[in-house]
Amino acid sequence: MSFLNRMYRLSTFVRIPRMYEPQRQSIAPAAAATLADFLSSTREQYLRDVQDASGKAQNWTVVMGNEAGDLDTIASSIAFAWLRTKVHNQPSISLLQMDRDDLDLRAENLHALSLAGISRPKDQLLFVTDLIDFHTFPSHKFALVDHNRLSSSFNPKEEPVVVALVDHHADENLYLDSAEPRIITPSGSCASHIATLMDNVDIPPELADLLLSAILIDTDGLKPGGKAIDVDRKAAEFLISKSSFALSLNTLQTNDTTPPTAPYEMDFIKTLSEELSTKKNDVSHLGPRDLLRRDYKQYEFVLPWHPDTPIIRAGLSTVPVKLADWAANGKLESESEAWMKERGLHILGVLTAYRGASKGKRKREMAWVIQTHSPPTDNFNYDALTKRLWSGLKADEVLDVKEHKKFGNGTLDNIQGNFPHLQVRVFTQNPHATRKVVAPVLKTIMEGQNS
Ligand SMILES: [Mn+2]
């Protein structure tokens, strides 16, 4: 069926009075309680079971997104926990890998959550910091969404097992025997894969709203030529048919003779996308430290080319503001050094994404900082690491880096005099290569055998 036909069917479906709706095959009971009720009650129940000495917490599946905590990760983990609990009868709790207070760093998340009826997210959602008092993590069954490697910081008493995996990042080929489903395929948004799994399910409208918001943020409102691919467009159509926005706004076609409208052309989709992206891009209230930690992911690499194969730790911060506006005059170096110390990093990559002033073109810079304060092992060869990183980045055809005109060797003339323990390089890069592209390149540079 063509895209237009499918849309036409969708608009027909939404337009007709509810009592004439075709009976959709549903494997879930009618959604009586709201999404917010579901979240509050599972959170309460989980925390009660965690306190219970008889090990009830082991029956739960902990559903986690990645530690960058964008809307995709939050929406995907909430929705997947709901699906497993309500439809597959597997008690599951969504756990956010962030500090409760860090929720404030992303205004678009707070907005989308409140549109989905989650108006007190700090009380209604579960954060890793809520479980910090436990020496061993209280559950051992995990479902991962929007990433596909369980962080090494989870160390339950029983061997951890990843029972399900839904993601759209590069596949690290883990949990091949234990994860069911194990879905790792490209998409603009992981939320689209989750929505696809709910095809025959009677989902609460707020959950459709939340997933739809995540897809719109990740795909720039589903605009053609953007990051949306077919799975995102199909998921959005399905979610629109279930969402409270569509039902209340009544913006879909009402006249048989007008051609059907694609989601990205619908008024309420345009408005919602714009609202979310305005909130996302307004980070004017954030200082450099918040910019570095707001959208941050961390990795560990084993270095097979180095004697005694040490493990190093690297971080990648995505920042929606160009360096000149927040990182000049040594700020990049001092703030990076402080953040690297806090997280125990050997390498930090700062990836900026913004629009150029003149024609509004997409642009990206990447600043790389290597710190030599605290080597991972005695006799660690920082020269080899540094050379390897610079030459690996320059050789990558997709990244297509060029020396940054203004900050090529850092934001100060005398880096070595001011920051004796830092090595810094700054590049401009392919404007389409996001962290999803950069992270696997970094892994290959670090973990490749050849020097
Ligand atoms: Mn994602």
C-alpha cells in the first residue's frame, strides 16, 4: 500500500465516530488507568519489593535507556516497561540512568512528559540515584532500550541477564542468546521500534503522545530529507491515530475530496515539533559544565595495541551551541579538565551541533581533550594514544574532519603553559555525522590492532 493510501486510511479511521470504529484486534485490556498512575504505582511497588528481604525485586525487569537521557531514551523505557507489564505480564520498571536533578537540564523532556500527564516526573519516575544506597543492585533482569550494552556500573548479586533489547545504535553483538526480542536496526528514533511492537495493542493516549514527541524531536518533525526513515513514518502514523492530540485537536482531514495529509504537514505535528525543538535548543540558561553533562555518554575501551592492554575511559558530550559562544579563552580546557576529573576520563570529545548564522546551514565541530594526570596504568604511553587518536580521526572518511580555523590547537595560544596535562585538538566535521557515527569510529580507533 502506498504512503498516501495508508495516510488516507488513517484519516478515514480517525474521522469516523468512535462507535463505528472497526474492531481492532487487541491483546491488551482497555487502558483504564492513566500512564502517570501506572508509573507511580509500579515505582511504589518496586521500591517496596526492593526493601523486602525475600528477594522479590529479582522478579522485576529493569528497563533502561542510555545515560544521555534524551526524550527518546525516556519515552522508550517508559513505553517498553508498560508493554511488558500490561501486555506480557512481566512486571517491569523503567529506570532512568540520571540524577533526579539532571531532569531539569532538558526543558523539552519536562514539556513532553507534562503533555503526557506526567507533571511531577521527579516523584513519578525512578532514577538510578534512588537506588544508590544498595551495595549490590537489587535486580538482575534488564531490558535495554536506546543502547545495547549494559553499563558495568550495575553489579547485582546474581549474574545480570539482558532479557530484551530494542535499539537503533551500532550493534555491539551482545546478549545474542538471552535477549528476546533483540531488535537493533537503524531508525531516526528508538521510540519508533517500540511503537512498532505495540501495533495490535490498545495503548493509553498519553503513551502515544510521549512516543510521538520523541519521534518528532529525533526526526526534526518527520520532515522529508531529514533523519526519519520508513519505520519512523509508519510508527508516527500509528501513534497519531492513538494520540490525544489528534483526537482533541481535530486537525485531520474532514473532507473526502481533499488529498490526504502526510504527518509532517499536519498543523498539530508542526506546532508540537516546533515547541519541542525550541525548548530543546534554548540552553541559554546553562553554563559550560551543564552543557558538557546535559547530553553525555561514556565508554570504556580495552587497548589491544598497548602493552598490558589497559582500559581507558572516554566521554562524548553533545552540545547544541558552537564553541565560540561558550568555550573560548580557555573555558573549553578548564571545564573539560574539571568534568574529566569528576568522571575519571582519559579522553573527552565535545561534539557541537548548531546552525550557521548566515544561511542557517547545519554545522558541527568536535573538540578532543586528552588528559595525562591519571594514567590508567603505570608506564602508560600517552604519546601513542594521542597520535593514534589524531591520525585516526583525520583518516576517517565519513567524519571528514578539517582543522578548526579558530581553535585548531585549543582555545588559548599557550595551552601547554596553562594546561600542562592536556592535549587538545579541534576540528570541523561532516555536519551529518552525529555521536551515533562518532562513537563507533572512536571505538575502532581505540580498539583496532594496527597502529
Ligand atoms: Mn535514540
